[in-house]
Amino acid sequence: MHFRRRILQPRLLPPLSQVLFIQPSRSYASSTFLLSPFLPFSRPSPKHYIKIFIASGFLLSTSLILYENSENRRIDKAVRKGTLPELDISSDKYYPRPQVLEQLKKIFTPQKNSRPYYIIYGKHGIGKSTSIKMALKEVGQGVIYVDIPLDTNDFGKSFAKAMNITVSDLTGYNKNEPWKVALNAFERAAKDYKAKYGRPLVIIYDNVDRLIHKNTQILDILQSSVTECDIKKNYIAVFVGSEYLFPQRMSSHGYWTDLDYFEIGDLTENESIDYLSTKKNIKVAEANKIYELTGGCIEDLEIAADDLISGQSIEDIKQRIKMDVEHKFRDAKLFPNEKYYETGRNIINALLKSKELCLTELWKYSNYSDSDNEILSKSIFAYHPETHKITLQSKSIEYYIRENAKYYIE
Ligand SMILES: Nc1ncnc2c1ncn2[C@@H]1O[C@H](COP(=O)(O)OP(=O)(O)O)[C@@H](O)[C@H]1O
Ligand SMILES: [Mg+2]
């Protein structure tokens, strides 16, 4: 009985002080510092409470700073806000293009049935980057805008910058090429974003042409990354460029069957005249003359308008345009007796008659073969990827051809 009673007797718990002293020795110093006010023999004084308060405040703020500055956290914050690239022109100089803007806003606002990839195409100077930046002012959240730099060695840097981080902050930097590290970080951010918000991130690669000649493998990897993530639709990639070779390369991959294109084209005649009069204060009669020389490419209009404003005559502008186009003809090897002269002349004449030709019809012209595609990479002809048609690139080209009719018109 006695024995039993002893067993059933509840064992007294050791005093708190003893429990604390049995803690592993390593944390002893800090735990006694923090908990000493609670020890039975040292009654907590207001001073102790203040110490605890300061210490916990310090710990809390340090961990908050570390958390806020962690790579993932910073990227996550950046992707939520979006890159919001700065516009290169002031809003009073910007000529509104509402239809282009609406289409871009749709592309940058992913819907359930959105395609995971897009190509925004249009000749150099047509206003792609400006329109994209303008659209991002309205729908830039969750959109990363990466400008591929002229020096592609700096691609990783600008990729990281687009995510509001420097490339040296990224995990894996030093072991891998910077752009790969940035892409991996973006892929992780896209996965987290999709899990958190249920919609894909959007990434825009502007100036993709800069990768097409020397760094095609980078473009291929950017492309396959989207397709790999496609199953989960973590992100949508928009590739922006001007060169004929770029959509050709992208559509050459088997898995990339149904590319969606949005081509940004010339301003209409009315828009061009309206742009020159409202934004450049040019009289309608002169605006008409400029349009007849340049066509509706906004950069060509802008340059001619600025020439006129700076005191040049329409005749001076004509001479300048002739020289510019002559450079392009030389570059495209279209001078008489040069490599593409015969082929080019035949295509030019066909285009003067019919305005546009199907790419698949080109073989008809002087045994045109794929090796002649170089001629399409120069700025004489414009390629329209959605329809596979080619046209003359601009009114300036047509003007030069007519001025040199004895060489180029049958
Ligand atoms: N909507 C616009 N209104 C006024 N100027 C424009 C507009 N779009 C483009 N520009 C001007 O035309 C030039 C080329 O535009 P940009 O967007 O760089 O063309 P792209 O990216 O197609 O090569 C720039 O100098 C820009 O300021
Ligand atoms: Mg651009």
C-alpha cells in the first residue's frame, strides 16, 4: 500500500530555474540574458523588460531586413510591380495610336486562353518600343520588360535590372553565364507568382534581333524555356523585333507551331499628316510632301520633320533620303552587277506592279533560293510574318527606285 501510494504520488516538477540551467551550454549565455528577468531569484525589474524589448525589436528588425532583401523577395516585389520602363519621349510629343495600344494591352494582360508566346514585329523605327512602354504605363503590373542591349555580353545585366536587382546578387552567379542565372531566377519567380496569384507573369524581350546573328543559341534557350514552362503556363513571353530572320528562326522549331503575331505598321496617310501638323507644327502642304517621300513610318516622318524645322528645304530632305537609301542598296548588294542585282530587280518590278508578293513565290525570280534570303534581311523589302508576304519597305525606297529607273525598272 505504502509502496503503491509512493508510486502514484505526483512528482513535483523541477523549478523553472533548473529547467533553464539544463539547456545546452552553447545557448546558455543568450538564454539567461533574455530570460533572467523570469528567474525566481532575480525578480524582473523594469530595466530587464526594456532590455528584452530592445533585444527582440533588434532581432525582429534584422530578420525583417534580411527577409526584405532576400533575392526571392526582391524579385517577387519587382515582378508584382512590373519593370515599368521609362518612355524616351515626353507625353506631349507622343502621337496616340489607340488601336495599337489596345492590342498591346490585351497581350500584356493574360487571359485563361492566352497563348504562352507572342511575336511583336515591325520594321525598325515604326514605334514598337514606344508603344510597348506606353501600354505598360497602364497594364505594367506583373510584366517584366527586358531590353536586349547592343552589346549582348550585357544581356544578363539588363535582365537582372529589369527585375530590379543586380546580377551579382543572384544565386549561382559566377558559376553560370549571367543571363542564364537571371532567366533561372525569373522562372522561379514566375512559378511562385502563378501559385500565389493564379495568373502567369509576362516577360517582354525587346530588340531580339540583337541575338539573331551571333547569339542564336540564347534566343533558342529563351524560346524553349517558355515551352518547358508551358505545361504549367507559368509565364507568357513576348519577343519583339524587326528582322526577317527573327520570326523565321522562331517558327523553325517543331514545337513552336502556332505562333501569334502582332505586326505594328505604318501610320495611315491621314495619321501621318495629322502627326506632322499636330506634333511638329508643319503646314499641311509640306506635311503632304514629307509623307510622299517617307511614307508612314513614324521615325522617318520625325526625322524629315526635324530636318524641315531645322531649316532644310524639301529638296535637301530629298537628297538626304536618296543618300540613305543608296547606302541600303549597297548594303543589300543591289547595285548593278552585284550579287543580288538581277534577283532584286525582278522582285522590285513585280512589287511595283502588285504591291505585295508571297514569300513562296520568290523562287520564280532568277532561280531565287533560300540562300538568297539575305536580300530580305536588308531594309529594302519588308516581310510580314503573319501573311508571309513581302512588300517594298517604304515610300523612300520606292522614291529611290523611281529616281534610278534606268537601273531598276524594266
Ligand atoms: N506614338 C509616337 N508618337 C511620337 N513619336 C513616336 C511614337 N512612336 C515612336 N515615336 C518616335 O519614333 C522613333 C522610333 O520609335 P521606337 O519606338 O524606338 O521604334 P522601334 O522600337 O519600332 O524601332 C523614336 O524616336 C520615338 O520617339
Ligand atoms: Mg525598339
